[in-house]
Amino acid sequence: MDKRMNALAFALENEEKEREFYLAHARKTKNMAGKNMFKQIADEEKEHYEMLKKLHVKWEQQKKWPASVPLKVKKSAVGGVLQSMSGKKSARITGTEDELKAVRTAIDFEARGVALYSKLGKESTDPKEKAFFNMLSGVEREHLLSLKETEEFLMDPATWYQHMEKSGLDGA
């Protein structure tokens, strides 16, 4: 129990740091697709933070997994960010070294989040608790995959769009 409480406190801190990182880089990034990706993830991390905070408070008071914690977060919208930028010239600019570095740092954050929440899910015996951490792990995994896609995109936007358009044309 204490171990998981500590992990939850760590997760809270993590979500807050990540959100600040994403907001700072959304401000700095010139590439609109990168900027929008950072903003979207920052919003989603804020939602996670607020949910974890409620859970932390209730868990501390009740000394057990609370019955009334929402077990759902909104489905991540990060996957659609790059597609939505498709026709915009400002999205076709290759990312700078700093932007790529920021995306790679973010990839590390999300990979750590996936690992932490997966571990908490595995250690849980309560089915609701297990489901909660597995759900968070899944959302962080979506962020991770979207950030890897953003990295590919920033390295070579033209090729990325060609792949996207091809996959759209053959019905796949």
C-alpha cells in the first residue's frame, strides 16, 4: 500500500513536470504540427494530473482504493494532430535540432510513464486499481507512439505526408 502511495505521489509529480515541459515547448516550437502536438499532450497530462490528485487524496483518507474514482480519461486525441495539419504550409517545415531534442525527451518521459503505470497495474490486486493503471499506461503509450510519429515527421515532413497519403489511397 505505502509503496503504491509513493508511486502515485511520484506519478503526480511526473504528470505536472511533463505538462510544464510540453507547454514550454509548445511556446518555443515554430513548426505548427509540433506545437499542436505539445499543446494536445499538455492538455491530456493536465487531465491525468487532476484525476491522480483526486485519487491520491481519497486513497490517503480511506487507506484503501476508493470506490468513487473515475476510471476513464478522454480518449487521447494526439493521433489526429499530424493528420489535421496535412494541408498547412506551416506544418511542412522540417523541425529544428531543438524541436527534435524536445520530442526525444518527451519520448523518454512517456516511455517511463508507460513502464511506471504498467508496473503499478501488475502489482495491484484490486481489479479497479489494476484497470485504472492499465488505462493510464495505455494513454501514455498512445502519447509515446504519437511522439515517435512526430519525430519522424519533424525529420522529414514531405516523406511523412507521402506515406500518409499513400496509406489513405490504398484503403489501408
